[in-house]
Amino acid sequence: MKRYDSIVLNKLLDSYENSSAYRAERYGSGESAVRDSGVSEMPKSVAEAGCAEPAIDSVKTAPARRRGIFCRIDKKNFPDYFDEASGAYDVLHQQFYVLEQKGLIRLYWRDGIEGHILEKAALNTENIPEAYRYLSRLPLWKKEERIKDICEDYLNKYGICTAFTDVSSTSAADTGVLVNFLNRVIGRIDAGESIRQFADVDDPAGFDRLCSLVAAIINNERDIYLRQFSTAVFNDSKIAEKILDKAASVIRNFGGGTFGKDADSQAENLSTDEILENYGIYRNPLWIYMKGHAGIIIGDSSVDLSVPDNGIGLTLRDLDFVRADPESAPDCVLTVENLTSYYQQETIVEGKKAMVIYIGGFAGRKKRNFIKDLSISYPSAEFMHSGDIDCGGFRIWKSLCEGCGIRFKTYRMDCKTFMRYRSSGRPMTAHDIRTLEAMRSDPFYADQRELFEMMLDAGLKLEQESFAE
């Protein structure tokens, strides 16, 4: 038999927990209200109830005028009730009568004719503890305490990072991602705000898995494929992939310095795979391509990159066995954002013999370290970057400069190129415009302000493929 009594009572309690009455009773009213932090601070009757059965939220930290909590008996909430063939009419009445007799709800009948057609049910706010008991349901505050306990367990392990003063250090900044996230969740709970966007209070085990995954990602120190990584963390090769986007969102939104000093704005454009790559985790082997007037040494063999027209491709793991050949140094090193543009790009750049490298968007840790090594082996070479003339392209350039510690010169990302190829431009979105307007005030982009103004006036952005050689 369908439990219409449970359905209506759960709906009513859901409405109550989302109401101003609940927040006022639970957290108090006014700016001076202070939320209690645990069961030990609950009134004795509540603490005792929590020992033998689900604890009930009957905290009265401040008087509150309760407004009615109703659930309409309509086709949306109870379609069976209006279907004569379902037989739900009498069953629902019987079950709702029991709830009313127990003092948990009040029934309102159409035209005041009792036993005819129900119009709505109201929660009896004087007997809310009994309503929770009837359902064997944990109150929202108790569910939130379970989430808060998980947060505090992880903070006890990683919270030392809040004491770091050098947030530019990798360990401090990376572990700070989790610390920032956990503190935000606790802060919202303590302020009586929803944590729905961060955690499902009905699935504390799922939140624990999310925290475990974030911690494992930001503390990973070796190159590893995703399935192997998931097995190492969860003893299951597929669990990590199921919650990977959530973990990436945490890292994306709560990062400290992982993706450069401007991490908060840069990270928002990173894909999940790009975030993983930054920590040495890959779904499948990723590749880097290079060509031009330079030599590299792979193992014990020297390779002249100018021999094959399109150069060579190496997986990121192969970079561990590659080093630059200082006897065959280029005049400049040009990094290229997009693969098609890499193939189009000539290896003579502004009259200089160039080593051209395809980086594919934001450069992860492996690529950045490789480029740093090139700068050491080729101390006289000029470093340049070519990418899209849009917000993302310039952020990738900035990330590359800061991540490698090299001031890359932009190549064909200027006013002259924009004016020449603007007929191939694409309209900027409202988000593009807001972002570019904010970037104008960043001192890093001081030399690009004229170009940014030009782009904003035209409302256009350019993809690199439209102006590559």
C-alpha cells in the first residue's frame, strides 16, 4: 500500500526546513544570533531524544512567529487522489486521518465539507519532533552536523595549511584548495545557509568520497592514468570518474595558486581534463608536438626537429626522457595554443629560427616543466606565445608566463593582427565582455589594453586558426 502519509509529512518537513521559521528557531533571529555547533549544546530534551532515536530539531534560540506550512492536495503532488481508478481516494483519507489524530497535521477540506475532497494539509508546528519520529527521519541540522563532522575530520588532517604564510608554495596552495572548500561548507552551515551546491546532506558517504578524491588529486605526486588512480584511492577503477567533475569544480572554484596568481579567474576556463593534467593524472596518454630549428636528445639519441615537416609527437610521460640539445639551440621558442595552428605555423618567426611547440590550451605541470628546462638550455632564445585573440587566449598566455617564470612575448596577438582579420571574428558573449572589461584593470595586461578596447568596441574575438600562417 502506498504510504501517502509519509509523502505528505516529508513534503511538509521539507517546506519547514526551507522556511524562515526553521532558520529563526534553529539559528536565532537578528545579527547577534549565534548558531549552536553540536548536540552537546542542544537542550537536554533534544540531546536525550538523539540518544534513543533520531534527534529532533526543537531548538528555541529566539522566539519566532510561525507561518503556516502547507502542502496542497492537487494533481501535481498527489495525482492518484484524482484518479478514480487508482483507489487512492479512500486510502489517502485513512492515512491522513491517522496523522491528524496524532496531532501531526491539520486537514483542510474543500468548502469545509469534511470527508469530501481534501484541499490542503498543514504541518502542526507544535508537534514537529513527533513528526520526525513518525518518519524515523533525521532533522536537517543533524544531517548537516554529519557533513560538518566530515569537514572537521579532513581539516584535522589538512588544516595545518591554513597556517602557511607562503601561499605561493605548491603544497600550501594546493592543499589550501581542500581547506578553503571545507571552511566554506562549515561557514555556510554555521550561518544557516544552504550547502546544496556543495553536498547532499542525505548522502554523507558521497561527500566523504568527494573530499577523498579532491585530497588525492591535489596531493598526487606521480604521473598516473585515471583508472589506476581511482583504484589506488577507492580500490575501484570507476568511482573516481563518476565524481570527477564535482572534484574538478571544487579545485576550479577554491584554488589558491595552482594555476598562477590569478587562479580564481584563470581556473574557471579549465576543463576537468586540464585540471587533472596539472596534477599528473590522465584519462589517456596526452601528447606534445614540437618542430623547427632545434635539437633534442631522447635517451642517448639526438633528434633534429627540422627534418620531419611536422616535427615529432611525444606523450607527456616521454618528456621524462627528453632534454634539450644546447649545441642545436633555436633563436626563439614559440608555443602555440591550437593544433591546427601548430601545423600551419612556419618555423621562421620574425626572421628567427624557431622551435615551435603545441601546448593545447592551458599548459599542465609536465609541459611547464619542459619549457622551463628549455629556457635553461637555451638561455639566449626568445620565448614567444601565439593563441586566440580572446579572453581565454590571453589567460593561457598569462598562465604560461607565471607558471614557467618566463615573460613570453605575444606573437600575432596584437592590434595589427586583429584589424587585419577582424572580418573573420566571432561575436563576443556577454560573459566575454564582462571578463575582458575586468582584465583591462589587470596590470599584467597593461600592453594589451588598446587591443582590449578595440575588441570591446567591435564586440569581436578571433580564433587563432583564422590568422595563423
